[in-house]
Amino acid sequence: MGLVISDASTLIHLVNIGRLGLLRNFFGQVVVPSAVWKEVVDLGEGRLGAEEVRQAENSGWMTIEAPSDNAFVRALSRDLDDGEAEVIALAVERKAGLILVDETEARRVADLYGIPRTGTIGLLLRAKREKIIELLKPELDRLVYQRGFWISQSFYQQALEAAGERSE
């Protein structure tokens, strides 16, 4: 698969539903850019996600890395937040095999650079296909209705259909 780099939103959403371990199961090793670490752990101190991500780094399966092309990061930061900009910049520098992003604009920019990407829903669909989770719907419902994850109703339905489930 190659290098996998994660943005903050995917980490936080997976922690919110107790599924951060999927990243370790699927990829073995995940890199977070320094801006993502700052957002989740340093600025997120005391909030859900900070301690779980710190523990992942302490156990060695998550590492922190900063992109070296600061001019590229600044250019990307015109349209993206700092974490997303560093994810894209690091992915381009290191020729990442996959990035984990949820926001529409970050996904669009990743597509412009030909960077393979997935997000929280894609990871949950994979978990369903690999029989790590039995049903997608309860995971989606927890994300959307308990944790405030926003997806359109049509995308919610598409995800359930992709998982072979019904919304009833």
C-alpha cells in the first residue's frame, strides 16, 4: 500500500466511534503531519481524540512528520486548513499510497494531484467488507446522530447500499 497519511478529521471521527484501531489493522503504520498533531493533540488537549492519538504515537504505529516544502504548504493553505495542506504536501513529497481526508475541498485538491484518498466512510465500508464490523448503519448513525458528522442523505443512502444494507 505504501505510506498512509491522515488528516485530523478522520482521526477524530474514528475515535468518536471507538474505531481508531481500524487504521492500525488496515495499514500497520500511519503518518500524521505536524499540523494535524498540533490540532488533535496539542490544541485538543482534554478533548476526545487527543489521548487516543497520543497513545497511538507512543505505541509506535502512528508517527509525526512535517512536509519540507513550506512554500507549497502555504500555497495549499489558501484553500485548505493547515492540517489538510500538510497532508497534501507530504503526500506529494513522499509519494503516499493513500491519504485519509473527509472534507470535500481537501478531497478535490487530492484528486488534482492524483493522490489516492479515502475517508471515514470508506474506512467503515472496508471494515464491513472485511467483516471487522457486522453492520455499517449503526456506525454511520453514531457518527451522524451522536457525533455530528455531516453527510448528505443521498451519500448516507449510497454508503448503506454499497454495504448491502437498507436504511429501515
